[in-house]
Amino acid sequence: MQIVRDWRDLSDALKGAAVAVGAFDGVHRGHQAVIAGARDAAERLGAPLGVVSFDPHPRRWFQKDAAPFRLMTADQMAEALAPLGVDILYLLPFDAEMAGMTDVAFAERVLAEGLGIRHAAVGFDFTFGKGRSGSPEALRAYGERLGFTVSVAERLDDADGLKLSSSAVREALKAGDMARAAAILGRPFTIRGEVIHGDKRGRTIGVPTANIALGDYMRPAYGVYATRSRLPDGRVIDGVASLGVRPMYALETPLMEVWLFDFDGDLYGQTLDTELVAWLRGEETFDGLDALKTQIDADAAAARAILSRS
């Protein structure tokens, strides 16, 4: 899969795709339905399959001080799209120029002239252009004039009639409902981050942890999780993690601390992908390190039991 980071001055080889257009944060099952519409068109037209998304996320551009909200990084997005057969990811810069475009300007300048698309697939609630003035119906009208077709994916609900959406994933994560989040995403929610130096208190009680800053990931329910971490060398190791501000020590910035079971090695500076498989309990304070160690041992036993079944 090729990753293209602009819409201007592209070669002919990078034009003419059937594309899915959207933010696609999470690449969840609802997003996958939109991409399936683009795939059908690509096969029908004999065109490459593309995805048009943005970096940074438009929400971050307009709400620079908003709380962290992302479900994945741009790299994770690319990795999630590759198995879906996507040939080209157009990861377009969301800057002042893009933010100021009207819906018709976006259709004309970016989709038709810049990318030369042959088809656009969007979700039923897709909006685009300055002030979110554009709709799927408007895009279809623009396409008729500019030479591309448009398909619109219908709303996709779960068995309870709840919309499969990025917002629904965030709600599930805030509630600690990792099973529901994974059901919508089609995979466990995964935090990717570099292992950084911490205060090393865990080593004093025999629990060495890999400390990972959360960056712009949305904050799931604070507490303790059963986890699986993928190391750079491909090994996948079960563990238990504390995610939050550690009430006993009152961290200023939330942190994830992962204890990798039966692992002994130096991970500083390396990047881990850590799946939050199940939420075990909320954050607590303890009357000293002995009480904390007792609880950590109980958490580890609970995590091992859950992970052995999944």
C-alpha cells in the first residue's frame, strides 16, 4: 500500500482510484462498510482502491485544546487498512487551506482535479467542506458534474440497535467495556507508544513495568487491565497494566504502566503495541507498598485467568 501525503501535483499513477472518504479514526466495522463500497466500485471500474483521510484529524485542527480523543495513530490506520485491500492511502494535510475550503471546492480541487477520483464512497452521515456544509447528496451532485460516481453506506447498528461509530467506541472505552469496544472495532483497542523511563518504584516490589505515555489517545476508564503487548521483534506477551494517574502518587499526566509476565529485558526506547483486553478494576489507593503488592498479585492472577481464555 502506498501512502500519499498531498493532493497536489500527483503523477497519473496515483490518480484515478475509487476512494472511501472520511476521518476513519479506528477503522471500525462501520468504516469498513464504507470501504467495502469503494472496493466494489474499484473492482467494477478496474481502478485502484483508495482511502482519503486527514492528518491531523480535523477535530484536532478546530479544537486544539480539546481533550485527547484519538483511537489510533496514522501508522495504525495504515496497518488496519492494508488487510482490506487498500492500494493507496491519501493521508491529506488538514491545514488552513483545507479547513477553509467550501464543499464544492473540496470536490473540485481535491477529489476531481488533485486525486482524479473515479468514485467516492462515504457514510450516510458524511459531511465535508467549511462549516460541514456538504452532504452525501451534495457530493453526488458534484460528482455528476465532475465525472465521478458516489455510493453511500447505510447506517450499521449492533444487535441492540446502537450505531457502530467512533463515538460508540469511545463511550465503551470510557465505561471500561473492552468487549464492546473490540466488537465495534473488529479488534482490541490498542495503544502504541514508546517505553519511557519512570520512577522505577515497581522494581522495588518485584514488579518491573514498561511505562508508556498516552499521547493523543483517548483516555479509557482509569484502572487496571489485562493486556497483550507486541514487542518490536514480534513476540506477544501477556501482562497487566495500570492506566491513569496513580492516586497514591498523584501523577500530573496519565500514564500506562505494563507489567509483562515472565519477561526480563530492556525495552527503553522501543515501541510496544498494547491491547487492552479486559478492564479489571478502577484505580485505588493503598496503605503502603505491601498492600499495593498484594493487590498487584491478585490483579496479575485475574489477568492471567482472563487471557488464558481469550
